[in-house]
Amino acid sequence: MSTLASLRAEVCEANRGLARYGLACLTWGNVSGISPDREVVAIKPSGVPYDRLTPADIVLVAADGRVVEGSLRPSSDTPTHWILYQAFPSIGGITHTHSPYATMFAQARREIHCLGTTHADHFHGSIPVTRQLTPAEVEAGYEEATGHAIVERLRGLNPAALPAVLVAGHAPFCWGCSASESLKNAIALETVALMAYGTAMLAEPAKPTTLEPYILTKHHERKHGPSAYYGQS
């Protein structure tokens, strides 16, 4: 199987995972992956149900928006994906969902604070929220503006250690070294969003206490740090 065929197969399976893991109703989300030479992005076609997707349906798109391979129209979020790939060379896959709990935080314009070690295992700090787009930005190019707002919000942060963002009033974007890894991060994000919501309910009227910074760092680095010791070598 060629490299691009393998990429399309992986991206197809990751997109099917959106429905399997309850991260997207109907056709509300999409997953993409970028080729090793970073010349084309493989992404879900617009509006196609997940259970009907095949690798042949996955569209290959160049940076200028030109469809390189595929007979279907690519996701309308393709420009957002491309902007993130161009801004962060370490990103190899992107997952955009409308998973309920993470989307609630995005709609409330509230960060998901690190309240416990489950969050710290996957995200080194609070999940940030972008600013709201201006009317002029939406008019000029909504999807491009969304990508630029994400890049702007991540300035000074490490996207490898914090592989998720909440787009204000919209929903989350997650990423990873591959399409399948970005899906795993989206699953983790929805789980910690659910836990943060439940913790806030239980902790009312007092505000939930954020996890101590030294425990946050310990938990994140034992999985992702230079001397990580979690899992099998």
C-alpha cells in the first residue's frame, strides 16, 4: 500500500471513530492527516455519514485548496486544518469534534482547568479558549479566521504538551503526531471535560480547586517527558 493510500485508510478509520466514541452526531466532526512531505492533507468529505466512509472517499487537498485526489468535496473546515499544519510542524493529525461536554465549555467560553491527575496525564495545563471572531473576520473567511485565532491563542504554549483548544462559541480542535493520535486526544478531552463539569457540580457553591502544579507536571511528564516511564518501552 502506498504512503498516501495508508494515510487515507488511517484518516478514514479515525473519522469512523468519531461516531464510535460518541464525539460527533450526524456529520458534525472531521479528522485529517498530513502526508510525510507535508504537501497534501487527507480529510473527511463534507457531509458524508461516518458509517458510509471508505478510504476512497477521503479527499487529498493541497495547501492552496486544490483537490489532488478524490471525487467528493472536502470538509468545509479544511482551511482551519491547513493553517494549523502550517503553523505547527509537529502536528501530523487533527480532530475536530462537537463532543457534548467539551463543546459546553467552548460555548460558555470557559477554559477546562486541570482539576485532577486524569487531566494532567494528557494535558499539561488548562485547555485554552480562543477569543471570539469579529464580524469582519467571519465575512472575510470564517474557516481561515478560526485557524488564525487558534494559532494566536496558542502563542507561548507548547502544542505537543497541550494538544487541544476550545474555539469560543464553537467546539474543540485536537491534534497529535498522526490522525489516530489526534482522535485519542479528542477522546481524552471529552472525558476530562465531563469530569470537570461533574466536579464543578459537586463542588458548588465553592469553586473547584485546581491541581497542584507539581503534581500536574509529574503526571504529565511521566507519560510524555524526556524520562517518561509510563507504558511499555
